[in-house]
Amino acid sequence: MVISCLRVLGLLSIAEQAFRQRLAVGFPTLVPVLHYVTEIPFHPVQSHALKLVWSCISDCPGVVSRSQLEELVLVLTGMFSKHITGEMGMLPENFSMACSTFVAILKLPSSHGLPTLATSVQESSSNAVLSCLCLPPKHPDQLLYSLYLLKEAHAYSHGEDSINMELANGVIEVCKIHLIPWLRRVMDEVDEEDIILGVLETFHSILLQGSDFQARKFAEILAASSWFSLSFGCLGLFPSEKIKLRVYLMLGSVVDGVLGNDSGQPIRDAAPHMASDPLDLLFLLGEKSSCDLDLISCQSAFLLILYVSSLYDERLADEKQVLASLEQYILVNSSNFLNGITNSVALTQLVHLYGLFRGISKMSYQIPYSPEAEKLIFHLIVEKDWEMFSSRVHRTALNWLFQQEKISGPMSNQVLNFFRFNNMNGNQIIDHGINKSLIDLKVIAELVAEEDNLGAALLVCLLRQLQEREGQEHEITLVMNRIIEILNICPAASDRLCLYGIANAIHSLYYYSSYFLSPQNFVTSALLIFNTLRSVQPETLFDDEAWLPLTVKMLEFFIATMSADTCNHDGLLVIGILALILHHSTNHALPEASKAILLNTSLATTIKNMINAACSKGPALIEHEETSTGRTLIFVLILYFFSLRSLYSLLTGTVEWHNFLEASIGIEQHQYICIRVHDLCRLVHYGPPPLKLVASHCLLELLTRISDQRHTKTDELKCSMGYLKSVMAVLEGLVFYADTRISINCAVCLSMIMGWESLGLQETRVMRDDKWCRLVVEELALSLAAPGLASRSILNHHRPAAQVAIALLRLGQVPTWMKSVFDGSCISGILENLSASNVTAEMAQLFRELLRSGYLREEEISGLNRVFQACRKHVYIDSSKEGNTKEHPEKVVSIPNDIGKICKLLICIMSSDSSPSISSEGVLSGKKRLLEEIELFFQESAEK
């Protein structure tokens, strides 16, 4: 009965227009009937019920209540869900009618009030499309209806008042993950043009209806999916006028999304006149356009297509053919650019394409090119106004343009324009997606750092050009700040900048312009100098003649800005620059500039007075950790550390290092910076932790130089025993300091003094009988031998004490109490705590000295050999893992007030330059030293 009634109602609704309106009265009865018949697979009246529901909704939308809509949505969603899972099949006509019914629901004004409708339509449209994506398509009409539903789902997501981003994104994801790959696979197997046209219309609708963000996102997806090649593939298979028009209109919309601002309009304007084959378009590109507006339009459109597709590394034809057509276009149509017939946007695209394909030919294989076309394009670059960075640029094209010395001037101006725009809008040129062809400062930095182009030369040239113009102070500051950012991104760029004379450019600014009359401008240049010196390799600092006057300027500034025992942030920055110059002199760079610092008597006097004032504070010095006095002292000591190393490198034969010990009457004032050992001891003893660290590095460096000179000249010490004992007392008191960097430095200093073998018998006995040293060694032995306490951290903490024990074991006469401290039970306890993962280089060295002194028994030597073998294997495994880990270099200093970062960078360099006996250079060098000590232990144990 129900079946017969539905069939009759279906016939009447088709036959009588007036009956359709009366049919709506019974709509509430149709909904449960539809629910019932869709639960039964292939029910004979499913199609009738769906048609009647669709007819009622379409003809009388006002009769559908909210609850009825919700029930219908549930029914239709269930149908599509069961269909795709295979739980319940659907006849082709039922599938099409279900799609139509869902679309009719979406178009109802009341549908936007349903909270669950967006989720349901997203699920249903996705299931409908996926159920039709087969190879080859079996039911073309079903696919077209499913695309219709998908398109209307996207339109529904953009309601009158708001946008449902989840639904819009869901539609785009279906296209990205399923439809686009399916189209690429099925292209050659589709016979019906309507299927291709349906997919194109759906995609085009999403591009046109979506929000700006959604349109850009989908355009990026299409462009990144080789859409240009796919489009021309469609034209090759279906060369109808309808397909051609749709393809070019859609390409225009894709270009809009990729470049923005109606950029695809030239393609839309030329669509009726465009050819279907890229080879035909290449031929047209090489034709002389004269006053043929249609040809000019087609050429502009194809240049735009080539340009955008090249950004995604698509090749619409062979590179050789494209380059030949571009050259022919330049040869016959360059007058259009010179006469203003063709705009600057097209010129920018032409320059980009020419640079790209010339760059490709240089990278892959040699493709012949036309010198005449190159000459003409260079002429256009020089003579016409154009903006290289106004849109996206392929990195290969930019690299080739940066290689051309003949256009270095115009390219410098293009870089300046980029910096200006970059300054206003941040690092990215266009906020249109995430394509790799979007040029930002990172790409510029990478090109400047590379050796196959003139990017660094362009920046130096730009600085020089700006000096020659009036009123360019702001532009000079802008360029310097951008170079600092480039160094931040790619520190290796400093090598290229120095190679092309960045020092000369800054030198000219200092001496031949009024730019540095402003203190702020001076600080900007100082930041650039600091960051350049911080990251440059010494071998590229060959231009000492340019760095010498810069160094003199820095010295003048520092001495002039000193106030009592402090200086401001700018002065501290200048001290950092002077320290880096001295640092490079130890690698045979900037010798004259370094000598200007070392032999500056005003600087030496200023620093001497400052140190005297600091030492006079005594215990009160601890209160100056966060004060300007404390910060200035730290920087002055950093400068002193590098001056010691530079003195050793440049003036080693003229320096009497023992004069840095106790001052004697008659010793003349040094013309170089001189902070004596006892003053450094005061700073180490009374200073706050940061000052202790830097002063301990200086003390270690100075004592190392004294020791080296004593070993070569065998001179006697020019100091009293009381002086030496006071120095040792300070060092002994810091052996167990919490900061192991400080305690290790002090322990190594103490061991050096113990190693001065030319001391008299009385002094040796004092060291041998020193009670504090005995206490240090006993504490070390007890801690290492205590059951279960010798963890890696405990062993690291006792590395300073181990240095003292090693020094005592190396004395000509080892203290007799050492034998009682390192007795059999102690050594056995230490061996029980040792494992492959907690051995340090100091521990291996200590056991080697115990072996030499005859403190180890055979079984203990055998046990140590086993532990050290396991340790060596452990180190090799760890090193292989760490070798794959990239280290992140410290960022450069970009603001003058960031003194903390400047200080940290300098201390890091200072630590890496410290005595090789200290494992502070890094993890890998520490492990290298451990392996060396283990190998020495093996060799000496084998000789026993």
C-alpha cells in the first residue's frame, strides 16, 4: 500500500504543478517514510521517496521545520556513510537524488541555524566524492553530483554572517588529498569531457567563493601540485573551447591566489586568444608583436604562466626551448619595454625567467645562449624602473643575477629596495603562503655567504654608493642593520663581506663622511664590526690597512668615554671589538691593528688605574656584581686575557713574563697592559662569581706564559717566598669552589706553581708539607672511594682536586703522606666505583701518575685496563651519536644594550682559547683528551 501510494504521489507531482504545493501538506509523513525505506537495502521506493522530499523542499521550503531538517540530515548522512563502507549499496539514481536533496537542504535559509549541519555535510560530501573515485570512473553522473554537493558544501561554509573554517578546510582537504591525485592518475583514462569540466568548475568555485586566506591556501595547493602541467594536459586531451576557457580562467584565479592583487587578470584577458599547446605559445612568444594588441596580450599571459609555474619548479617545455623563446622575445620585443608599451611587472617577470633559465643551464649542463639577448636584458635592467623583489623570486634566478658583475649597480639598488620593504613589513616580502620561492632575508643571507655569487660584493658596493649621496644617513643605518641580521642568520657571510672589503667601506664612513657625528650611528657601525669579527675566519682578515684606522677610532672612543672606573654600554661594546681584534692576532691576522691596542700607553694607564681602584675595594668588591663597575671590570679583564695571548703571539721575544709577578723597585712601567699576579688573585678572591671566572682565566693564561718562559730560559723567579705562598693560599681556597670552571682554573694554576722545579729546597719542602694540599687530596680520596658516591657529577666536581693530586705526584720528592692516602683499600674503593660511563680525563691521568709512582698493584692495573677499555668503547659510541647532532651557533648581537650576550660570547671564545690542560673546550675535545689519557695509561702499564 505504501509503495503504491508513493508511486502515485510521484507521478502526480510530475504531472500536475498545482499538486506539488498540495503535496507539501503531507511532508511530515514523508520524512519518517524516507527514514524507513533507507534502512532497507535497495528498497524499491527509495528513489520515489527521495524525489518527493526533494520536490517538497525545492517548491515549498517554508514547510520544513527545524526538527524535520535535522532528521533528514541524519538520514542522508547515514546513507552516504553506509554506502562508502559497503554496508548498504545505493542505486545510481538514488545517489544522485540524495546529493540533490542535501544541496536543497543547504540552500534553505533555515539551514544556517542547525548546529550539527556543518559536520554532517562535511562528512557526507567527503563520503560521496570518495565513493566515486575509481579507476576508470564507472558512473560519471554520480561523480558530477558528488562534486556538485562538494561545491555547495564549500559555498555553505561561507555563510552570510560568518565562515565555518572547519567545513571550508575539510572541503579543501578532500580536494588536496583525494581529488587532485585522482585527477592526475585518471587523466588519460577519462573519455568524457564533462568529468574534467566538473572537477575544474568545482576547483574554480572554491577559488572564487573562498575567503582571501582560503583562496590563497587552495591556490598554493594547486600550484604546488603541478597544476600548470596538469592544465595543459587537459587541453591536450580535450581541446574544446569550453575546456580551454575554463582552464585559462582557472589559471588566472590560481595566479591571483599565489601573487595576489588580481595578478591573474592578463591570463583572463587573453583566454579567448590563447593556444592549447605550450609549444605553440612558445612560438608566439618569439613573434614580434608591434602593435598587435592580441599578440601582446597572449605574450604577457604566457610570460605570467611561465613565471608562476617556474616558482614551483614546473617545466612546461624543455629548458633549451624556453630559453631560446625568451631570448627571441627579448631580441624582437625589447623596444616594447623601452617605449612603455609593456609594463614594469612584465619586465620583472622576464628578468626573473631569463635569470632562472640561464641559472639552470649553468647548473645542469651547458645550453648555448645569445650574447645579444643578454646585452639587451642587461640594458633593460639598467635603464628601466622595475622591482625585483615586488613579487616572488626563484632562488636560482636570484643567484644568477647576483653573479653578473655588469649589473652589480642596479642589483645593489634592488637589494636596497628589498631592505626598505623588509624594514616596513618584516622578513617576508608577501604574506601569501609558504612557498620556497618566497624570498626573505634568510635567502639573501644564504646567497651572501655562498662563494658562487657577488651577494657580499653587492652589500659592500651599496654601502659605498650611499656614502657618495647626500642625506643618506638613514639608508646607511638601514643597510648596516640588515647586514647584522644577515650575519645572525649566516655567520659565514662575514668571510665574504671581509673578502670584498667591508672594513674599507666602514673606514670610509669613519673618516670621509659626517655619518658618525651621531652617537647612534657610531653604535650601529660598532655592532656591525663586532658581529663581523665575532664570526669571521682569521684567514680572510688580510686587509690590515683598513682595520688599523678602525682600531684607532675604537681606542679613541673608549678612552674618551671612560669615567673613573666605569664606562657605558657603548664603551663595553668597543672593548669587545678590541678583544676580538686581539683574538684574531693569535691566528696571524690583524697584527698591526693588534699592536695599536697592545702598545697604547693611554689604554694601559686607564686599565691600570681601574684595576687599582677595584683592588682597593677589598671584600666590598663582591657587592659590585650587577653594577656598572662590575661589568666594566669583567670586560677589561676579558680584554686583558686576549692581550696576554696577543702579546705571546706578536711580541713573545720582547716580553719578560716574570715581571708580571711581584713588582720590584727599579722595574719600569710597561707600555702594554699589565695586571700583576697578585692583583688578579685579589680579584679572584674578592670578586663576585662572574668576575672570579674571568680573572681565573687571566691568571691561568699569565702563569702559563711565565711557566713557558721559565722552561725555555731557566730564569729564576723574581719574587719572594711570602709572595708565592700568598698566591698559593688564594688558589688553594678556591679548589672546592662551586663553579667548577673557576675551581679547575685555580687548581691548574696551583699545579703549575708546584711544577716550577727550579725553586730552592726550602720552597719545595713548604709545598711538600702543605697541610691544605694534604686536606684537598684526602678529601678527594675519601669522596672517590666512598661506596656508591662516585657518580659522574661527583667525579666532575673533584676534577680540580685531582689536578692538585697529580701535581703532588709529579714533584721530585713526592710527599710521604701520599702513600698513606692512596693505600690499597683507597684504590680498591675507587676502582669499585669506576665504570665505563663515569671516568674523566683527570681520573685517568691520576691513575697514570699513581702507576708511575708505584702505588698500583698488578691486579689493580689489570682492573683499570678493563675499565678503561670499556670506557673507550663507550666514548666511541657516544661520539658517533653526537656527531649527527647539529650545533646551533650563538646568535649575533643586534642591540647595543645586550651587554650580557656580548659578555657571554667573549667568555665562550676565551674558554675555548684557554690552556689545553683544561677540558673546557667542549664535549668532543674533552672526550678526545680522555681517550689520549687512556692510551697513555695503556702504554705505560704495558712497560711495567
